[in-house]
Amino acid sequence: MADYGKKRFLVIDDQPLARDALRTIAQMLGAFAVEFASNYQDAIFRIRNNAPDIILCDYELGDGRSGQQLLEELRRFNLLPDECIFMMVTGEQSYEQVVSAVELVPDDYIIKPFAPDKLMLRLDRIMAKKNFFAAYYREKRRQEFASALAILQAQRDSEAGRPYRFEILRQQAEVQLASGAAEAAEDTYRDILQDYNFPWARAGVARSLQRQKRLSEARAEIEKVVAGTPHYFDAADVKASICLDQGEPEEAQKTLDAVAKKTPRNYQRKRLLAEAAILNGDAETARNALADVVANDSMPGAVAPEDRLALARGHVAAKDNISAEKVLVSLRDTEVQNLNLAAQASYVALLAISSPERGKPRFAGLRPALLATELESTPRLDVLRAALVLADHELADRQCERLMAGSDAKKLFGTMRGLYALHGREVDFRDIQREVALRRIHHDDAA
């Protein structure tokens, strides 16, 4: 049995009587240090400043928030150490919602009302598991992937590892994905599926296939998960991402629209929805989603300058240049100066479109770098959009060529074609498409 007198507890519940009851139960286990959080924001503040050892979190947190949303945010910002125990406390009516969130699961859940000995049994079991994986957690945190995998392999072959076989394989697959070994991750997930059809394992296969650019196979796998586990909302995100890579933004947006309505405070999903909507030509949905992100994603540091650039991008796509300019000029000079080159490229491109007097000189000053520098797809598409508006055909066509030759060509093809058509340059677009295809054929022949 663990020594709970040495553990720091955090009880999260919006009801004072429920908090007192949970504190009493923790004290009956021998706990001395028991802190309270009465709401979502209070919990984040306390965990960010000094992560506890054990969290007892009620599922219903009031104000439309849930313990599951809190867990998602903590994992999103890496605020929850692997060693920390997150126990969800739930009523019978919320049970299905807790256990169906199969990707970002708590360490365990317990249904109210419960006796102290039942909680102790659950905590003892989780503590044993955390101790078993302690060495692996340290190497994973240091991003020493080879060492982390070696530890997992040794644990997998040990007698002590038998109760944790699926968790070992799951962690192994996640480390392989994180280290870029997508084929190895696929094999590991498929090993799991041979024994049990976990939805998270099939979703892992889909993610691994997506990394390998085997998009049709990835789509087939994730469709099975979405159809079979409707409450597994992260699977919808994976499906949408694959649809975007396949050049199907309409299907991606349709998938995300349905899930976003059920998870209105998941702002990462809103960001993905905005990306899909922009590529689908639905600027209104994109800017509504991003306005919600900028206004309400309340985790400290969550709203970055890139989010404001994305909102300005939505306004530009909606031809609302006044709103786009307002967003862009709200960025302080120090924020703009601290942007990397890719983000600065987006900033000057969007400003050149929305406020030519302000933006054109800055865009012209950055033009040599824009011609010569490798950029990610989104800022390059912003530069392409601005160059077409400013009739800078050389710069526009250079961006188009690079996008067409890049890994996101299928994803962005429809948008690029629409932009060229908007400016009466459909023939030029087809010529670029043909030239890039010929270069690819010659390259493949030479290889």
C-alpha cells in the first residue's frame, strides 16, 4: 500500500459539500496535504504552478466545463506529469462519457458514492503502474527515444510487465511515432489489434499510415473507428486531417462541424475546423471559429500571434479587409518582430492585401527572402494570395510551383486553382501544374 501521507492531493469540484466529502475520504487514506480547486480555471492555475501527486476531479465542473475538458487542456499543454494520478469522480449518468473518451482517458474513474477502501484499492493499483513505468517516463520526458524504447522492450519481456502488456505496446507505438518511425508504430499497433480491437489502436494505425502518406488505407482505418465509437471525438479529428491531406476539405469540415457542436470548448478542434473551412471556401465558418478561439481559449499563453494571423486570414478570405486590418494592427510591434520568418511572411502578405498602404512596402521589403526561403505551406499560400492580388506574377508562380511540388500539393490544389481562376490566370496555373508534373516524372526516371 502506498504512503498517502507523503502525497499531495488536489480535489477539484464546484460543490463545497462534495469537496469536503472528498477531502475527508483522502484524509481517511492518511493524506495530510489536500488542496481544493473550485472551478476549471482555479484547477489549471494550481496544477500549472505546482502539480500535485494525485488529482480527484469531479466530471461536472459547472459553467459548461467538464473534467474531461480539463484533462484535455492539461495534456495539450504538457502540464500533467506522467507520474501524476488523475482520477475522475463521476455520477452514474456521466459514466458513458468518461469511459468513451478513449484517447485522453484519466488514469481511472470511480462512480459516486464510494467508500474510502474502494478509492484506496484503485489508487494502490494506479500507483503500482506509475512506479513500474517511472524509468520510462524519465527517458520519454528527456526525449531520449532510444532509451525509452529499450526500457519498454525490457519491461515487455519481464514477468512484472505482464499486467501492463497493452499499455507497454501503446507507449512503444507512441514513442515510435514521436521519433518518426511510422512503419514501426504501425506494426506495434497492429500487434495490439491482433489480440483486442481497441479503438485507440486502430486510430493509431490510421495515424501511422497517414505519416507514411498511405492516405486511402489510413482513411479506411479511421472510418471504422468513427463509425464504431461515436463518442471518440479525437478519431474525427484524425479523419478530418486525413481528408484534408486527400484534398477533400468539404468532408473534413463536415466531420469537424458535427463534433465541434458537441465539444464547443475544444479550441484545438476549432482551429482545425477553421483550416478545413478556409480550404473549403467557407470563410464565414472559419472566421467564426477563430474569433471564438481568440476570445475564449483562456489557458494562459494559449492564444498565440499565429491564431490572430489565422483570424485575419479568415477575414481576408471573406473579403472583409477592414476586420483583417484591425486584427493585424492589434499585434504589437514587439510581437511582430519576434515572429519567425514564416509567420512574418504571413503577416506582411495579409497586411498587403487588407491594407495596401501599410502592407505593400513591408511586403516588397521581404520579397527577396520570400523568393529564396523555404516556407511551410500555410505562409507560402498567404504569400501566393498576396502576390496574385498585387499582380506580382513571378513571386506568385514561384510559390505555386513549390506548393505543387511539396507534400501538401493535394491538400492545397483546389485552393490554388481557385485563386488563379479568381485572377483570370487559369491557363498559367495549368502550365505550372504540367511543368511540375514533368519535373517529377524526370526525377523519378533518373532515380
